[in-house]
Amino acid sequence: MINFQTLRQKLNESGSSVIKTFKINKSSEAVITKVGSKYHLHINGEKLDDYPSVKEAEKAAKEFSAFIGVQKQ
């Protein structure tokens, strides 16, 4: 039987390819995926937003981590 978290992850990432994965801290992980011509930023499995380039997605991940008080180690 599939659980809710696994189902949500499969629905969010269908037809996408992982471009970059990096850690924000010990417990948080950021993943940049490409769907079509857009790059999606996911932090801890939650989609944050769409960006036109990988650099902008990385910058947004760093800004978001600073905003929520999480520093990259």
C-alpha cells in the first residue's frame, strides 16, 4: 500500500528530471528539477516555485533558507 507522502511526491515529480541536489543544513535538502523549459525548486519535498534558470533557483533556495533562519553548512 502506498502512503500519502509517496503519492504526493510521485505526482509532483512526474515527467521531471533532477538537475541538482544539495543540502541546506543537516535536515533540509533542496532539489532542482527540470520540467519542460522551467526549473522547479523543491525544499524538503515541497515545491517552492518555478524559475527560468538553475542559477536563479539556487539563489532562491539560499534566500529562502536565510528567510526561515536556516543557514547552509
